[in-house]
Amino acid sequence: MESRYEYRVLLACDIAASAGRGEAALQEIRGVLEAACRGAFQAAGLDWNRCLRQDTGDGFQVVALPGIRKQLLLNAVLPELAALVRAHNRTAADGVRLRLRVALHAGEVRLAPDGGVSGAPFEVLARLLNAAPVREALRDAPEGVPVAAILSQHFGEEAVGHGDDGPDADAFVPVEVREKKYVGHAWVHYPGCPIAPRAAAGLREPVREPGLEPGPPAESQSTEMEPPPPASAVQKNRAGGHGQIYAVQSGTLHINGQGGR
């Protein structure tokens, strides 16, 4: 049996600041993360056990089953994952609370006869997960927003603004990713929160129209890009899912309401 290539949707997640907590706390938060991922996938109708997974120590790389739509991960899995982590954090001690970075990408991966999976899309996924814009988005996220996600340009163009069941396009902020030798466009987003991440280094003005139209795509990993223009404050009030109320006034995000998860 020979290796074959298949187009698959990919997800990677990583627990922020997992080091230095001690062995007992690390094992506990690893268990919480796996339970939250399993619950989020199951809530979206996906079998976590059938997905190809790699345990990275403080996170996972997940290869979805063939034919899974990108919108399902973006609009169902990620908000539920954020809700489950938020619910855990409400009652957890400080040392076992979770904050997550999540990256989404898709592409042709190589499936080996022994079950191994590899390919260039995993390199992009790893660069996105470790990129400064998503780290800064999570660092600047207010209390009650435990997950910051980053979508590759390819994923975002095909998943955001298509249909009525997902977040508004202005909940995503286009960014430029420069991680090692990789250079590309991406979007950062707070799953389950209708407000875009606050302006930070590397973040630009929130997208206003469906379809996510960034600047010209990078033709290679060495393509040079113009620096992003400064972002301006967003002013809006919205009700989010799971009982969360979000409001932004003069660029500051406030969260009220404790109902739901």
C-alpha cells in the first residue's frame, strides 16, 4: 500500500504559559484540554477518536476526517471549545486555568500506510500557532475570553463570511505573520466573542465586509509586505453566546454577565 495525498482541514492548539506549573498541574491541564477538545468536536457532530491527532505535550495537532467543512470547525468547534474552557476556568484554581492559542489551516497532506501524516501544511500550521499576532491577541484578551484563534489566509477566505451561521466578518482582524522563514497573511479572532481582538502590534483594522479581502497574498515565504496601517477603536455593544455580554467603548473591551458557560 502506497502513501497518498488528501485535502484535510487542520487544527492545532497550545496551552499558554504551561511551563513552570509543576507536574501535577501540567497533567491536570492536559486532561482538561483533551476533554474540552473532545467535547467541542462531539458537540459539532465530529468523532474525536476518529480524527488523526498528535499530542504535542501542551497541546494537539488534529487532522479532521475527509470532507469536513472548514465552517464546522470555525463556527461550531471553536466557540464550544472556548465555552468549555471558560466554564472550567470559572471554578478552577489559578494554577490550573487555561488560555489557549488555536490555529486553523487546510491543505494536501501525505497519509502514510502506517497511519503517519505529514506535509507542508503542518509547517504553516506550526508557524501560525507560534506567530506573534495570536500570542499578542491572547495576551491582550480580557477576562472571560480564554481562546485566541488564528486562521490562515486560505482557511479564512473559504470559511469566513460564507453563510449566516458564523461570526460577522468584522470579528476578524487581518494580520501579517512573519515566523522564521514563513511570511503570509492570516486573521485573528476570539471564538465565541463577536468583537474583534483589540489593536496590537501586527494587527490591522477589523474587516468590514464578508469575504475577508486582505492585501495581495504572499507569493512565497520570502515575499516582502508593507507594514500595516494603525488600527482604530471599535465601538459597539453586542450579546454573545453562552450568556456573555460584550461591549467595546473607545477601544476597551468589557464583559458582563455570568450566565451560561
